[in-house]
Amino acid sequence: MKCISKPCSFFAIVLMLSSVFVSGCSSIPYEAKYSIDKSTTSNRCEPFAADKCIADVEDISSQDMQVNDKASAGLFDINRRRTLYAKNVHERLKPASLTKVMTAYIALKYFGDQLDKVLVADSSVYANESGAQALGLKEGCSMTLNEALYALLIYSANDVANLIATNLAGSIEAFADMMNAEALKLGATQSNFKNPNGLNVEDHLVTAYDMYLIFSAAMKYDKFSEIISMNSYDVKWTDENGEGQSRTIDNTNGYLRGDVEAPSGVTVIGGKTGTTNAAGHCLILLAKDGNGNPYIAVILRDTDGDTLYSDMTNMLNEIVK
């Protein structure tokens, strides 16, 4: 798409020259040289979504598969920039712990060269929701940003998400502001983040398509790609008494744990899970076909864990058809 049409360019030049002649205090001499660039490339701007899959407002269905009626889902072919499947991908829903993809993205974008930065827990570290996944950090505990990212993405530790937010932005609220600013930059315009962990709070919302955009951006960081593909990790931190602690944490992703088998010809590289009572069961994945071509698949608001993985496997089958 042309950013400036030729007629518009002509009138812009006329106005510019008029201002030069009218202004007696101009430092530009009347005989100043100028030229009209007749090339078409200089009048073009790179479209915002030039490297992204586009999802229309209408669903893209398949005769051979369908996800749960209540769910929102999308399958995106990265190399060919095609949306292979889309169901309610622009509906605003709660993302649960898929939120942590954005948390990691901000940490890597702005502090990726400070992974040895020591994060110290304050009173906001506690994940105050019944049953919330947590590493068990207390006020005064500390860990490096590097270790925190592993606990965040592999174990989905909500207290670690709070730790990252308060240390990098000063408060949960300030970090949420950063999340929303980054979402707009990525084109994820329907997202509204209120915290770094995805625990239930009013108006904390995304869309499946926005999550595709955010996940795609995070995948550009090698550290993110490395972490989400790991089955387990020995995470280390220092407790409130200054004693070193460690724990082996296992990935919450059923495909990586070996609990669920991907379709023949498809390899699940990694991803992020999310579950709360309000959000339902959520999952976003990077998968590859037999030729190594990448795909991003996302499901929000599925009814239960078994249905989530059944729906995801059915959707991944679309890759090899």
C-alpha cells in the first residue's frame, strides 16, 4: 500500500516551497536544490502485519474437526502466513497463565542482557488465590531473573510472576501498564492486562488472536524458546534466611510430559498452559511439521483438561492434512 500518493506528494512539495518564499527569516536560500523522487519504493511503507497471519472476523472451519463449542481457538501457519483454523479468535476472554508469555516477553525485551539481576521478594510476592501454583517464595527470598524465567514458564509459578513484575517495574500496577503498552505495539489491541500472572481479576482479558501475536513476538528470543521446550529444570533461589534452595520443577504441558501424544508428523516444541476457574483451560503451542515448518496453535476457555488436549490434537491434525 502506498503511504503517499503522487498527487499528495506534489501538493506537499508546493506547500513546502511556498513556505520558503513567504518566510523572510528562512535560512534556506531561494535557489536551494530539490528533486522529486520518482521511485515507487520510497513511497511505500511496510504493512503492520506483513509478517503475520491475518484472521478475519469470520471463523475458518474444517469439515473434519471442531473444537468445543465454548472454546476460542486458532491455528497459524507461520512460514506461509496463513490462518488454517479460527473459531472466536477475536472474542475477549480470560487467559489464565498464558498471561505469563507477555510477562516473559517484557522481561526479555528490556532486561534480556541482565539475566543475572537479583530479584528480591517483597510483600506482593504472595499469590493470594486458592489453589494458585506457586514456588513458595516469601518476603525476603531472592533469585536471579534467569532462574525466575524458568520457574515462570515451566512451572507457571504465580509468586515468581509477581517477583519479576515488582523488581522490573516497581509494582504490579506499573508492570501491567508496561504489558498493555507492549500489547498495543504488537497489534494485540483487544488485550487488557491487570497483573503478570493471570490470576482472576476483573477486566484481565485477551483474545486468541492477540495471544498468537504475543507468543510470536516472544518466540524471537532464544531464551524463551529454550525454556518452553524443557521438560523439567532444577530451579535455584535463596530463602528469607539466606539459605540456598533448589527444586526440580516439571513442565505443566501434557505434550512435553508425555501424557499426551501429538499427531503423527507433528512435533510439539513447547508452549504455555493456563487454568483457572474463571478462564477455563487454556493452551498455546509451537509445533512443527515433518519438514520443520512452524505453527502456533492456541485454545482459550476449554471445559476441562481432557477436552483441551483432545481439541488441540484435533487442531494439530490440520497441519498434516
